[in-house]
Amino acid sequence: MDNRPEWGKGCSRGCLLPQRVVVAIMSFLAIICAYTHRVSISHVITKLVVPINRTNDDVDKEDVCPVDEDTSTETPLFFLCTSRPDQHPCIKPEELSYLTEALGERSQGKSPLPWKELLLSVPLLALVISQIGHDWGYYVMITCLPKYIANVIRFSIRSNGFVTALPFLAMFVCTNLAGLLADYIIKSGKMSITNERKLYTFISAFGPGAFTVLASYAGCNKILVIGLFTFAMFLMGFYYSGQKLTPMDMSPSYAGTLMAICNGLGSLAGLASPPVVGYLTPNATMNEWRVVFWLGFVIFIISAIVFAIIGTAEVQPYDPAYTGEKKKRINL
């Protein structure tokens, strides 16, 4: 029985895209806005702070690149969203039928969270450690890459904005391509979900860590440095089809809670990285920044190894889906 209002039925006939596609577009725009905001704030910080805070006048000039001189509407979108597909007034009957079949009937009530089993879960510890490792490297790039480009590579602030955006554009491209490849690997049976998640997580850790270190040895070759940073962030795109999806694999019912725990604790690395970088780079020289990138490489690798050893994408015993599967096997 169609319980939608008449105006909703009329809207659904004129809607060219399924609601799930609209939600995907909204998520994409949200990510773009978030990246734009972060990069913009990074440039504001770079411009507000003292550009070069070197305390030693005798710093080797070869440790600093020559200065690169300057040569040169927000659109609000509103969509109607609901918590459940059957509550949306404009959803098409075909799409509602598809989502109902794919998601199944969900309980209206809320079951209590199994906090003890969840917090004592070893795979959750692997998720948290992996998230901390990733966030350390990611936030160093977000907050400190503009400073490195401005103070060490000596790009102008105008060029800085363009070259700082390139690595994140590369990461966006890789994220989508890696997702398609992950689907193919899993659906074709070439690799289990757990192994795919571990492989992608290791690639997204080793690649960025190694190539940022290589960038610190590229000297003042600006094209090579930006190319290495861009490829480093390109490889970080594998992370979003690796560890990032594991909470939904481990516990479909409590994925939001697992994700909140991982992101919350992982953000502590984001809070710690800027002051640590500032402490390690008092003179903003290449050698000092090289230590920062080596530290990031070590943190990346340790977190990826921990996830590879104790991480898993299997449904955990505290999730109702796991209990349901066991009951079905027993009944059979």
C-alpha cells in the first residue's frame, strides 16, 4: 500500500535520480566542502604565522630552497531526507521495494549496545591503532604540507594553493578507482574481504609514508617534490576501501558506534601532530622536516602491521547478525 502524500507521488515522477544516488551526491559534495575548508584554513594559518621562524642564522643555505615569487558563490543545496526509506514522501515504489529487499525488515526498537564485548574486542583495538596511524599522516599533510611548501620549497602563496590541492585531488581519484577494484577482487573471489581490507590498508600506509620520505630527499626540484607528494596521497586513497570500511564489516548493527570510537581516538593523533611537527622543525629546514616524514613513515608501518596481524573483517560475536547466522546453521 502506497502511503505517500499526493504531492510526494507527484515529486517522485519528476525525480530523475533515485534517492540513494542523491544521498551519494550529497556525500560527495560534503567531502569536497570539507577538503576545501581544510586546505583554506591551512593557507590562512600559513599566512598568519611567521613564514620562516629560523632561530639559527648560520643555517646552511642549501637546506632552504630559493623563493618562488608571485606571478600572478557558494551554492546552497537542500534535499529532503528521512531516517528510513519508507518514510520518504518522494521515493519511487520501485526503489522502496529494492531497498526493503536489500536491507530487510529492521526492528523499530533499539537494542542495548554490548559495551563490554565491544570495548574488549581485539579487532576493535586493531581498528583504533590503524586509525591513529592513518590520521597522523593525514593530518600532517592537511595542516603542515602548506607550511613545508611555503617555508622549505618556497612556493608563493598563490602557487601554494594550487600545488597543495593536487595531492588531495589525486587521493579522490584513487579512492574511487580503488573502490571499483576492491569490488571486483571480492566479487570474483580472488581475495577474501579480510585480506582485501588488510592489503589496501598496508598500501595506504606504506605508500604515503615511503613517498613523503622520498620527497624530503628530492631537494629543491619542485616538480619532483610535488609529484612525490601527489603520488603519496594518491596511494592513501586505498585506505577508504580498506580499514575505513572494516567497522561495517565487523558489525553492521553497530558500525556507527565503532566508527565513532575509531574516528574519535584517531583524531587525537590529529591534535598531537601539529605541535610535534612544530617542535621538530624550529628552523624549518629540509633536514628537520626529513625527521618528521621518517617519524610518519614509522607510525604508518606500525599501525598497518598491527592491523594486518589482529585486524579482521569478519562479523563479530556481539553483533546480532552473527547470532542470526549461528542460529540458522543450528536449525539446519
